[in-house]
Amino acid sequence: NGRNLVFEQYVLSVYFEDILRAANRRLLKMSGERYELHRLERARDRRSRESMEMEVLDQYTGKRRSVKSLSGGEAFNAALALALGTSDVIQSYAGVIQVEALFVDEGFGSLDAEALEQAVAILTSLSGGSSMVGIISHVEELKEQIGSHILVEKTNQGSRIVTESMV
């Protein structure tokens, strides 16, 4: 190949590009068409032949910048889009594999009210039918937006599980 990649690096780069395409379909929607993830064209480290690092194209400025410059809520949405994009690619490559459960652990505390509402809407759209989305969080605002809860309560005899249904 033209990039002097060993076979494994080439295969990983193909998967990575597919994941970024799938993630961007979701991230563009989540960010109001503002952000799009791209693989860095050149590795920052000279020892590496192929970069698996990302940058973000900000449609407001028309420029690419480091993903490290995203706010907490924006970074959360990018990570969620990558997770969902990875799931999409796995399911498309192996048609018999279906991701039936997704667990999101924290990250909601960094979201403002609008971003929190948007993230919940996306996760809610994924749940239902044969899919389940579990959210692990301490953010109280989520309780109002999520229909069913599994609460873990600490007691002096150990933890116990309490289920609630708001539906």
C-alpha cells in the first residue's frame, strides 16, 4: 500500500475510518451539524507510521482542532457518538451480532441542561424493542427523564437494590 503500513495497521485504519463515518452520522445530529471527527492526516509521533489520533472539524469556524479543546458536554457527545458508531460498525460487519444492551457510566454531570436533554433523547431513541440502555449516574435531573430505575442503596448490612417504574 502507499502508506507503508503493515497489514494489521492497514486493517485497523480501515475499521477506524468506518467507525468515524458511523460516529459522525450521530455526532452531526447531536451537535446541531457543528462537529465532525476526523483522523489526523499525519501522526504527531515520528515513531508511528499511521495516526489513530482524532481531531474535530468545527463547522462554525471551518477549521480542524484538537478533540482536547471540546468542552465537557461536547466531549461526552463525541465519546457517545464513537461508542454508538463502533456498535453500528460491528453490527454491519457481523450481521448476526446484535448489540442488545448499552451501559453509559457517568459523564452526565458535565452536561448543561440542553446537552443533557439531547443525550437522554438519543439514548431513549436507542432503547425499546430488543435494545436496552442502562445509565449509571448520580445526576438527579436524569431521574425525571428516565422511566425505570434500578437504585443501589447502601445500608449498614450492605447494599440493596430497589426498582422503580415511573411509567
